[in-house]
Amino acid sequence: MFDDWPLPAAFAALFVIVMLRANATYWAGRAISAGARKSRLARRMNTSGYLRAENLIRRWGAPAVSLSFLTVGFQTVMNAAAGVLRMPLRRYLPAVIIGGLMWALLYATVGLAVIEAALGGAVSWYIILGLALVVVVATAVFNRRSKARARALPDTP
């Protein structure tokens, strides 16, 4: 898809894509955290150990967020964890920007060529993007239904 684009254009497009994805994952984590704080999990989230871990990720989690963009798959977990643990935006945004810049540069230069070589040109990028969209929509529907079920459960102490 991006192989015939000039490098700066491919880099810019990939950066926008990764920023949208990473920040959506962060905010989904924040929403999950907010919902959990209103459920039976709230007691566990207010223990000293949990609060200590939350403070550590707030203070030192930014480098981990940035470096996670050099991995495959772990970046999503780190962005979700940063959201669930409510990493402050003043730490998260610089970390995600640095990580996103590294990711976009990696994929704009080497990454896409490796993916295309692995696929052998047999699969259209439009099919891959379509499947990614299906996964995003299915995840959103699943999350919405889970929240509805959680609200329907009686809140017993």
C-alpha cells in the first residue's frame, strides 16, 4: 500500500495511523479503569499494592511505553496498561509520540518491505485494512456488551 509512496508521505501516514491506534487503546484502558472503579473490583484497586504499582507506572512508565513500539504486539498491551493505570497525559503523550515516531520510521523503511515479502503480494492491503477494521468494530461491540452486562449485575458487597 505504501510501497509506491515517497518516504516522507509514508512516514507521515504511518505516524497518524499509529497515533490514532495507540491513543484509542489508551483511552479504552481509561474507560475500562473507570468502569472497574464502579464495580466489585474497586476494593482490589484501592489496596496499597495496586496503588503503589499505579504510582510507579505513572512515574516511570513513559520509557516503557516508548520502547514498546519497537516490539510486535506488546505496544497495544502497554498503551492499554497506561490507560488502565491512568498514566498522566503529560507523561503519556510525549512517550507515545516518541514511540510512534520510531514505529513509523521502522515501518516506512524496513517493516512494510518485510511484510510484503512475507505475504508474497498474495494479499491486498485493502483486505488487511478491512480485516483490521472488522477486529476494531468487533472489539468495540464486545466491550459495549460487557459493560452492559456489568451494569446489569447486582452490586453486592
